[in-house]
Amino acid sequence: MRRVRNSSTRYLLYEGLGRRVLRLTQRHILDEWETTFLVIKRVVEDAQREQQRRHERPLE
């Protein structure tokens, strides 16, 4: 029988790998959308910078 991990365990595993995880609730979308959107935008920009950094090769 396969064990299913709960979502919080999965999120902790992802964060342990260095991946940022956002857990959004209905309140974040309906009541605090402006702030939520800015946070999402910042996380995406950080991830894009990190991805570019990984793909850069050192000068020889």
C-alpha cells in the first residue's frame, strides 16, 4: 500500500530542496489580492534570477 504524504510535508520537502512554496487561501485572493499579487511577482522574479544564475557559465 502506498502512503500519501500530506501537503505540508510535501511543501517542507520542496523548501528543503531550495524551492520557495506559496500556500494561498481564498482570503489571500479575495481580501488581500494586491499584496498577494506583489508577493507572487517577487517570488517569480527571484526564481527567474536564480535560474539565470545557474545557467551562466564561469569565464575561462
